[in-house]
Amino acid sequence: MNQPLGQEPQFERSSFRQTCDYCGAIFEVFVSRLADADVDEDYHCPECIKHFTIAAALQPLVRLRVKRGDGKTDRYQDTMF
Ligand SMILES: [Zn+2]
């Protein structure tokens, strides 16, 4: 349980809350950035799976905070797979 952390780069970690503009769910996005290593990373609304992108070094983590408020169960129809 005592793993040395020596090689991990110094990510700049941040998080923000986002309201899905499709279904109204509120979720928190945890982003790890690294100077000169940021690319467009994908993440998805945890409720309707709508696709978003953000500049980050790793794929963002997403945690649902408030369930969708539109009363539906459909998924966002995203044609950009
Ligand atoms: Zn959504």
C-alpha cells in the first residue's frame, strides 16, 4: 500500500460543475491538465450520454450531482461518434 509516486507528472487538477444543456442533469467534471500535453478529451453527461470535449491531458472524470430534470429517459442522439 506504500507506492512511491516518483514518476507521475505534476498534473494541474481542477473541477467544475456543468449543467447538461440537453437533459438538465448537473454533474461535476474533474480535469487534469498538463502544460504542453493538453488535447481535446471526451467526456459524457452521465444521464443522457451527451458528448462534450475539453482541453485536458487525461480523460476527465465525471460525477453526477443532480439527476436530469426533464423527466425523460432518452439519450442524446449524437452523430459524432
Ligand atoms: Zn445530459
